[in-house]
Amino acid sequence: MSNVVATCRRCEYTCEHRHMHDAAHGIEGTHMAGTERFECSNCGHVTRYYTPGYEKFKFVLDGKDNG
């Protein structure tokens, strides 16, 4: 997954946000629905497709491609 540079809603720092998701039962290459998220590398704030500020990220695994 590719990371994104964006301004964090919490710390207001423009930095890389890690694109993360959980694998189904730990099986590599799978995706657990609803677990896709972006984590700020500065403060650890997590953005999911249903939280404020989600518009700046593409949630392609959960089918919420906003771009």
C-alpha cells in the first residue's frame, strides 16, 4: 500500500500518513473489511473512511475511493 503526504487533522503537521489495513485471520494478501486506515507518522492519529477528514485519502480496499 502506498503512503500519502497530508496535513493531519489533529496535530496540523504536513507529513506522511501510513496506509494500513488488517489481514483476514493474519493471512497475507487479504483484507478485513472496515479496517483500512491512514495513520499520521507524526502523532499517530488514525483516519478511517467514516471519520472527519477522510476526504483527503483514497480508501480503495474498503471501496471508498474519494479521488
